[in-house]
Amino acid sequence: MTTNDTAPDDTTVDGTAPDDTTVDGILFDVDDTLVDTKGAFAAALAAVRAEYLPHVPPEREPEILAHWRTDPGGYYGRYTRGETDHVTQRRLRAALLHETYGGAPVTETSFAAWDALFWGTFEKSWTAHADARAAVDAVVAAGIRVGVVTNAATRLQEHKLRAAGLADLPVLVGVDTLGFGKPDPRVFLEGARLLGTDPARTAYVGDEPTVDALAAHQARLTGVWLDRAGHRRGPGYGGSPAPDGGFRDVQDPDALRAAGVLVIETLAELPAALGYGAGRRRTAP
């Protein structure tokens, strides 16, 4: 979805003076930024616990969820670097989960049934965050170009966005576009190129402080960390380390702000953070 309204260079489409919007384009992450992937994982892992880890009491499901999202084996990171495929990383994470919580070994043979339960439940549980639709609509209403850059496969994320009622958002860059994903700066730069905006006039909004926001900032975009309440990763989450190794806690908002990242707690705060909003419709670049 790109906007192509035309107006004289020195006026907005309604004839008023240009506003102080700091960006011409906004790129969004998908998982836990627009779509409540944490909630979908929670449903999928609850089904896995009941079927494969029945000795683990239900009250420990939040712990299991934190283990999955933290990915202590670093398998999803290997996938985003192009070192393994999507199914293999999930099988390895399942095996580590079972090993950690005393379940039966997950083999290549047994994984098929495990994954049918996990993925089937996960896929049925995709929903948009309550603030996502309004946030996207506000960007479009302001005459700002909008798209998606994600660390998952393009077709998967298109399917996910359709299920979540956000099918109008174009997935510009997936992990399969270049063969690797964030935090590599080339991913963000390719997103800006396809969006048709200067990286310096493009914002990237994501829920991971380093892989998304800090990495975007280092690629010359405006990095925005969406620090949703209750959505931080568990203990041990490291994201992508800062180049100088200076972060004691990569999920510390003050440290991220000091590094040049904008921090918001809901997508409703995005217009104020980037200088657009009601009555500020502007010419798209």
C-alpha cells in the first residue's frame, strides 16, 4: 500500500502549509508488532503441553512460552542468517523444549505429529493487536507510505496478515527476499528502496529492541521500539548485541533512547513520536 496523492511541492493536498512530519515512509514488523504472535504461541504451546508434557502443570505454561520466545538455542537466529530452514529450526526448538521440561525426545519422525498440533493451533490463533488497524489507517491518512519488513517468509506473513485483517499491507521484504534477515542493515535499506523513500526519511517499527529498532537506527532509518506491556522476552533474551557491548539489559528503554532509538508503548503513540496525525495529511514523496 503506497499513497500517491499529488499536490504542489510546497503545500499539502488540502492547500495548507506542509507539516513537520519527520518521515516519508514507515515500515512495520509483523510478529508482536501488528499481530499478537505471543498470544498465538501461548495457545499452541498450551496444546503441546497438554499432549506431550502432561507432567508439567498448566501454571507453568507462561514459563514454557518464555522459553520458546527467548529461543535459548538461538535456532531462529540461525534461520534468519540463512543457516537453516524454517521447519528445521522449529524442530530443534521443540527438541530443546522437551529436553528442558522432561518430555520424550523429539525426532524427525515424531516431529511431524508434534508440528501438526503446534502449527495448526498457532495458525488458527493469529489475530491483530487491537491498535494495529487504526495505526495503519492513520499512516495512510497522513499520506505516508507504508509496508512491511519481516524476519519470516514473505508468503507466510502475507497469509498471517490476511488472517489478521491486514491484507492491504504489502510485505516488501521477508527473510527469503535476500536470503537473510534483520538485523543486517541491507534488509532495512531494501525495504526503504522498495517503499520508494530515503532511509533517512523512513521509520522502522518493531517489538524487538535490538534486532528491530537499534538495527534500523544503525542502518540510518528512524528506529522505533514498540515496548508493549507484557510482551518483552524472558530472562536470557539477548537480541542482537550492541556493537560496543554496552547494554547490560537490551530491553532497557533508557539505554535504547540513549542509543538514538524512539520508544513507544502502543502504536497509538506512533503519530506523536514521528510528527504526523489528525489534520496533517501531506504529499507523498
